[in-house]
Amino acid sequence: MYQVTRIAAALSLLFPTSVLAQSIEGVVQDSTGKPIAHASVKVKGTGSEAVTDKDGRFVLRDLTVGERELHISATGYAHLFHDVTVVDKTAQQVTLTLSYSPIEVIDVVASPVHMSTMESASPVTVLAGDTLRRQQASTLGDTLEKVTGVHTNFHGGVASTPIIRGLGGPRVMIAQNGLDVGDVSRVGPDHSVATEASTSQQIEVLRGPATLFYGSGAIGGVVNVVDSRVPTDTVTRGEWLLEGNSADERKLGSFNFTTGTDNVGLYLDGYWRETDDYEVPVAPDVHEPLSSERTVANTAEESNGFTIGTSYLFDRGYVGIAVEQFNREYGIPGHTHGGDDGHDHAEEEQVYADLDQTRVQILSEINVDSQWISTINARAALTDYEHAEIEAGLVGTTFENETQELRLDVMHQPFAGWSGGLSFQYKASDVTAQGSEAFTPPSEARTYAMALMEEKHLGDFLVQLGGRVERVTLDADAVLLPPLEVHSHDAGTAHSAHGDGVIRVFDVSQEFTPVSVSAGVVWDFTPGYNIGLSLSRSERAPSASELLSFGPHIGTGTYEVGALFDVHEHDGHFDFGLTERTIDLETANNIDLTFRKTQGDVGFVFNAFYNQVDNYYYQVNTGLYAEAGHDHDHGDAHDHDHASELPVYLFRTDDVVLHGFEAQVAWQATRDVKATFFSDYVRARLQDGGDLPRTPPLRFGTQLSYEAQAISAHLDVIRYQEQDKVAATETSTDGYTMVDASVAYNFTFLDQSMAVYLKGQNLTDTEARVHTSFLKDIAPRAGRSFAIGLRGYF
Amino acid sequence: MQKKFPLQLLAAVVGAALLAGCGDAETTIVEQDPIDVPDDGHDHGDDDHATGAGRLAVLSAGGDQALVFDLHDDSLLDSFSLSYPASAIAASPGLRYAVLVSRNDDHVGFLDGGVWQEDHGDHLHPYAQAPALSDYSRTATRPTHTDVGDDQLAIFYDGNAELGLPASVEVITDHDIANETAHPAAIHYSMAMHGVAKPRGEYVLATVRRADAESTSNAKVLPDQVGVYHLHGDDYELDVVLDEVCPDLHGAAQNHDNVVFGCRDGVLVATETATGYSASKISNIAALNGARIGTIFGNEESASFIGVANGDEQVHLVSIAPHENAMSAFDWQPAAGRTPVAYSFANDGSQFLVLDDHAVLTVLSAHAHGDHVHWEEAGTLQLNDGDLGAMPEGGKFALTVAQDGHYAYVADPIAQHVLKIDLETVAVVGDIELETVPAGITWLGIAEDHDDHAH
């Protein structure tokens, strides 16, 4: 564990003991009167914070006179709000009593309004500490898949992104320290997310529309990976981990380290991981059930990365910069293409992606504490991303993304009980793709945004309000419409005419003004319980790939045509031209209802949501087929069998309704034993009938945990039901039960807290196909595997 | 006032939203010139996909106008007024741009021919767009010689000795022109010279002028040494000066292995080795009759070079064979009283063309005899039998060869047209009428691939 006294000492450096006489001193204790160490006491709306010592004591100095609200949080306890009046030149004494909460409550960092599992109007989950380390996987989606309401689009263990309440892709924003991750993972399921869980400190998940905080791309939710790359203190501490896993011969090493001198903080993290193709309990391809193959080809991975950060700490805040280099080489499973059907797997060529990203982040927080402004939080990032898809040693397609982003949150002094602030954001990304699978043309996207978020406690009510207006421009000066030979497979239908021999070129510029508004209320109707209601209307500008695509996308096995185009039929021929439909914003109207029990031996959180999305951009199967255009000079490329074709999918818009629930109940049976039950469900359907593809099935599960001083053990049993609510082109997917267990032995060695642990996954060695995966028919989850690892904290 | 603060902010946001036309979406689509797809758009493997898609850039007499023709149908695509009258026109390394050198204005401009290809990994993607004057330009003192090699263009700026402005070299690619690279890799000299630079990837072989006291040149503005420059970071740095001197250096050419420089007393041959470059010298032969080699032609596909020496009465051509360390009289010499005005290798190096001041084009073909190459006249064409004394002011006969087939183009300022010549049959097969007097022409487009790795 972190050393409390040293943190306290460091914090006391931040808050000099001089000057103003107003202060608050106090003790934080539990309901039995036992002092709580390492509790955080913050003065809301200001930068003032103190941490309790081993006797539960804290001191807050330099306070300005007036009504103040304290926010007290500690691991294992429900958060507490406490109103105080700071009187001129007096030192007040307070005693604060926290109630035990079996559901872990961690605040979302750097948010203008308070966000946590138990307190906010809209649902939030934060994964941190040992739970994060236990659940971390090579990819982000797989890391988060045990979070209630979040599924993974499992892509052979090499790439995955979270699906939040049935929404993924361009609707779920992925951020690193609050800034866009700047990769191309939103474009295709085979594109890895350029962020690493093993060096992160916490991962925050905002379920449901979060456009208010993160803009247009967050209409379905946000995943924010947080680390302390820009250190906010200089306490020397660190964490390291070594792990090996049997299913894919995974070897992982990672560490993070923070230190510093008086007012200069230093941070370093790094990781290295190598895996082989992973083993599965059955033949991976459902179409070849008799195959003796028991590994999924092209799922090996090799990643490494490091981050160096430094910060300058001063009385009123910090400013720092961090540079990260992220490298990953990973197989692209299921990368089969036209004409290759005859190959058996043994000779399957190596297809992999080589990803490099450099990310520079500048983060700063200044507690201005002026008459109007309390805090200014500035963040900027520059990311330079590139990945090349390599087949048979040759670069097939290269994707690049250069993103610059600037965010400025200006928090005002609490006023008439309202706290919050204004947020400004600028983001520019230039995305290019070159090569045979460059299905989207180069484009430049610019976003300018301004948002206001405010909250106020009114008696037993917490009111949270927000609004955001954005200007999003998308420019692409060479959108290509090549002549495409398509045909349907219906008997007697003629192939379409060849195009007229020209590639039509369009200069497309688009300007969107999405506006989002949200209102929420949390009512503590009786001690230990609350009800939250959140209403929001969010708008999203469609992404470049949804609008401008025209080409084969092997990651999804489709020929993708963006919403800018349409297909016209005459005399049995099909021609592609510009669409006559209006390109409009996607709009989500969302209602969220939350019921929580925040204290006591049993805690729970129930969420129900209803999300009506108008103008939902999605792909429809045109029933047409196009040549993959992906010959590889095998010499037999033009035999015109159907194997070398891809189905043509066209982006359309329709009105869609998603509704469902999430439930989480935790029962602290004894001091050491806890049982957690959870379930989630989403139904995603077109308003005019029909279901959306790749919607997660009903899921429920339990986690039993035993956490004593030396030994901790966890048993997870999760049941995924059959999914038979499928889109027209989909097949239903059988249900399965995953059983995972882990046991850890904690000890102290060389002045470090260490743990040696053993993890078992898929203990029943069951065939598990993930309905939300594009590869469900060729890449089931890994079979039974064991991992052994060692980690330490100092 | 104080009380209204958050409300005012909220009102501002809402107001902004309303002003912006809450939830607005606007799409503007402008259709551009389409790209010709020679075949069905799927067979990227075919070699002939660019045939006939070339362009011809024509520089007018006086250099103030440039015209671009589509060689598919010989139509004029566009004409451009040049703010800086060009003294020379040449093709960029990728054949996408016409390089317009305005020596007296210290300016090099670029005209986008509109036809190029882009490497899409497994295939080269052809583009055909409208020609356009590029915004990009290079400015330094007295750009004079431009040289192409390894997809690079070296611009040699002579500098100005009188004004104390030193010479310099800039090396750019078509990519730099397209991206308007502000600071291309360069060589910065300390004094002016009339020099030359040959780009070779991360190396540039460029002339070195010594202090006048040390220089062996008679005309001190001409350099007498060659330096091997190597790219270090953003600029080229001098690695080594070749140990052979080349008094009154003028003219240079290169192929895959060698760079040959013309000197008063012979030619300096730089040969690429595993570790750098070695130098040797081939002395002038008696057949030159005391004249010096001042212009050299080379071709990637040809092991030997052709040197040109302008004697008092007669122009002499020599064959330079670096691999044999030998110089010999060329198999063909201009007739007495005829002065060649333009020379060119054909696109694959198998032919050499000489255009003289009597409007006669001579086509020579190479024939291999073992290691030795022998040149034979394949035919001659009298391209203008009118009054050659009626040359309009500023007009020049000019020659360029197509890089996608066996064709040459000859600009005739007197007849004000460009003739298309089939080099296999040595016959005029086309005629493009001009409304202006030509002073230079250059072929632009997508070169045929001569390499053996055709798909």
C-alpha cells in the first residue's frame, strides 16, 4: 500500500501552513468510531485537499470564508458530503463518519462535476487497484468485459474495444487521461487500441451518452484510461508485475514508478508483452468442425512501450509533460480474402499489423482561487499514430492519424451552492489510409466545443446540469468513387456494367453543429439509499468512415460504402452514385434511472435505460457482391468464383431503440468474504422492426471473494445467454458459462508489498463464441489457461 | 451581477447553440475531374495502364507562358501565365511536374502536369487531374542546372560572385513539391560557382570550387573538384572530396554505377563502391581535336555515356565507357556545318536522338557486341524544310521523349508546332499546332516500368 504518512507529508508541502487563519481540522472515522486512515477530504469546487493520517486526522488550511462543502472518500466506504461554514479567522473542528460500502466507490478524476458509481446521476464504473490488475488483458475491450454494462467485441485477443450498452465503434470514445487516444481503433474491429492497461492506474467507464464531457464521439459512452504520467506529487512509489500465461504462452512485464525532488516530479512506466497464437478447446472455424486445429492463427502479439513524464509542482498546482512511445505488432486473425479458400491453414500466410504511436501530453492544474475562478485544468496532447498491415512481408495498407487536442476546464468558485465550470475543447485529426484496403479517403476533422457543467446540493437532492455545443468539420478533398462491378447472387441477374472507366472524385466538406444537453438529479430519499434520474439529448456527427468509405474492409469482411453514396438499379444493373439523402446528425434521447443502496453489508446499484437514437448510422447488406480487389498475384486471381468476393454493405440511417438494465448487488458476508452478483441486458432494435447486429446477450454472474491479510481469492462465474435476437445477415450464438478463479498470497519482502498469484481462466474449457465479435465463427475465446504472476508495490 | 454569473454562462451556451443553428449539418460536395481508369480498375498488374495518358508541357519563347497538352488526344488542357519568365523547362523526377527555372529572377517554379501515380502498397494508383501551377517555388541566387537522379531533383544555384552571394544546392522530390516542403535538404557553399550536382539517394555528388589560388580551372567560376555529400539530418554534409581534379568542370551525367563529369583535360569518373565513391580520370582523346567535353548524356539503362565537345568548327561526340576506363570516338558524328541543338536518350536507353540546327532529327540505335555497345543510325527525319533563317525571337528547337512508349516530340518554333515521332519506324505520326512560339518542351506523365519485377 502507498505510504500514507509520506503522502501526507508531501501534501503538506503543497499547502503551506502560513497566511490565512481559517482552517478546518477534523477526524474521519467509521460507524464504530474507529479512525480511517488515508481518507481524502476535499473542499468542493476548490483545489483544497487533505488526506487523513493513521489516526484519521486531517487539517485543511488557507480556506476562504463562506459556505463550503466537503467531500470525503476512502476505500471501502461510501463517500460523504458535509456542509460547513468557514468563519473568518477561526479554526473549526469536525468529526466525519463514513459508512461502509461493499461496492467500491472511486471518483472519476478531473471531471467538473462529481462522478462515481454511487453518487452521480448517470452511471459510472471505475476499475482500479487490484481489481484492475486482476482483470487486465492485452486489449482494452477484454480488460473491461467484466464491468457491468460493458462487453468486449473480442477480436482474437489482439484487438478489442468495449461495447457499452450495445454500442461500440465510433460511438464509444476512448481517452487517455481525458484526451482522445488518437488511433484508428474506431474504424475497424481489427485495429488495436493504442493504450495499455498494465501501466494504467484506473480505467473509468461512463455508460450511456457522455457527449457532455467528451463530445460527439461519446454518444454511447466513454472509456478513459488514467495514469499518473504527469505526477501530481513527488512521493516515491512504484508498482511492478511479471506474469506468464499458458493459453498463449504470454509473457508480460510492466512497471510504473513515480518519484521527485522538492517541486519536480518524475514518472516512468514501461511494459513488454509477447504472446503466441492462443489455444482453443475446439476447432476454431465453425465451418470446419472436424479440423484438428486447436489454435487460432495470426493471434500472436508483441508489444512494448514506455512513458516518461515530469512535472513542476508549485503551491497552487502543477504543470507537466509526458511522452509515450507505444509499439505493437499483432496478428490479424481472420484476414482471409478472396481466392484463398483453397489454402489450408498450415500454409496460411502471416498477416500482421505493425503499430507505432508517439503521444505527448501536457497536463496542468492551477488552483487560481480568485474571486471567480477556483481552478483551471488544462490538457493538451499531440499524437502521431501509424500502423501498417503486412501480408507476406509486404506492406498492404498503412493507416495514419495525427491528432492534436487541447482542453481547458475552468472551474468557478462555488456560487449560490452551484459548483462546476466551463470546458473548452479543440481537436484536430488528420487521418489517412493508403493501400489496397484503404477504404476511407484521407480526411481532416476539426472540433471546437464549449460545455458547461454545474451541480448543486439542494437538501437531499443533487442536481447536475450540463450543455455542450460543438462545431465539427470534416474535410476530404479526394473522395473516390471508383467504377465497381457488383452483382447479386440471384439466379439470372446480370453483372452490373463496368463503370464508365473513370474514378469519380469529390471534394467533400462537411460542417456539423451537434448540441447536447443533459439534466440529472440524485435524491437521497432515505439514509443509505438514493435514486438517480438522468435525461439527455445528445447529437453526434457521423465519422469519416461512416460517410466516405468506398472499398474492401477485410477486418469486417465487407465491401464498405459510406452514407455519402447510394446504389441505383436500372435494367438489372447496379450503379453507385452520390446519395440523395440528407447527411444529418445522429441524435440520442436517453433516460437513465438508477436505484442504489450505498451503505451497509448489502449494497446495490440498479440501472435501467431507454435510449432512442434517431438517424442511427449503420451498415445494411445490399445483397450485392463485389470483387475484393485483393489478388496478391497468386496467378489464379481471376477465376471469378464467389470466394474472391465481398458482400457490399452500405451505411444508412434509421431510427433505433436500445433499452436494457444493469444490476449489481454486493453482500459483505463477513469481514473477509464478499459476494457480488451482477447482470446486464440490452435490446437493440430498429424502430421499424428488426434487430441490430452484434448486440451482447443477456449476461449474469457472480463473484465470490475472500480477502484476508495474507491470502485473497476470487471466483468468477459468468453466464452468457444465447443471443437469438439477430440481424438479418447474422446467425444466433449459443450461450456459455465462463468460470475464472484466482488466488493471491500477499507478503512483504525487501520493504515491498508483494503478491504472488495464480489465475485460471475458462476452467471448464468450454467453447465460447462471442456474439459481439466479428470473428465469432472463426475465433472462440481461449480455452482453459493458467497464469502465474508476481507483483509488487513500494 | 454576482448572482447572475452561472445563469449568464448557461445563457451564453444556449445562445451560441441557437445562433449556430442547433444541431445543424451541412454537406458541400464539389465533383472534381475524374481519374481515367485504363482498364477495369481491378487489374493493377498490367504494365500498359498508363499508355497514352501523358502530358506535354510547352514553354513559350520569352518564357512567360506555359501550355499543357493532353497527349491522349493532343488537346490543349490549359495555358498558364508565368510571373517569372522561365529560361528552361524540365521534368521533375517523378514526371509529374514541369520544373520552370527562372535564372535571372532567382526563382524555380513548378507546373503540375496532373498525371502521376501513388504507391498504394500492392499497386501504383494512377491519377489524372487538371494541370495547375503549383504554389510551391524555390528561391535562391541564379538557379541554373537541374539534374534528376534516384527520384530526386538537384537544383544548382550558381550564386553571384559580384554580389558575394554563394552557390547552393537543393534536393527535392515530387513528394516535396506536392507537400510544399519548406526546407528541403541542401548544400550551402561559401562561394559562387557555375557548378552541377547529381543526386544519388542519401548522397549527392556535387562540384567543389577551391580558392582561386589553388584552383586548376582557367575560368575560376568553374569548379575543379567533386565532393561526396552525405545527408546528415536536414542537410547534406561533405563526406570527402574525390582525389582526382577536374579543371574547368562543366557537364555531368550518371547511371546506376557511375557519375561522369566533363573536365578540360578529360572526364572524371566517380564510381559507387560499397563504402562510398572512388574516382578515376579518362583523358581526352585525339579525335576531339583539342576540344573539351562540356556536355554528357547518360541513361540508367546504358553502361556507357555520350560526351559532347563543341569544337571551333565542329561538334565532336565521344563514347565514354567507365567500366572499360575508355573513351572513344562515337560511332556517329554530326555532318560538317551542322550543329546539334538538342540530344536525348530514348526512354529505355536503346536509342539516342540528335536534333540539329537544320531541323534534322537523327535516331541512333544501340547494338550490343558482347560487352561493347555499337551505335547505328536507324534513320533521319528532315522536320522542317522551310526557311530556317526565319527563327522567331526567343524560339528554340526542342526535343523530349515520352517515358511510356517509343515516341519523341520535337518543338519547331518556325512552324509553331510539335511533331510526334514514332522512334521504331522513325516517322512523324502526329502534329500539335501551337499558338505560341515554343522555346522548350518536356514530357510529363507516368513512366513505363522497365524493371523486371513487373507483376
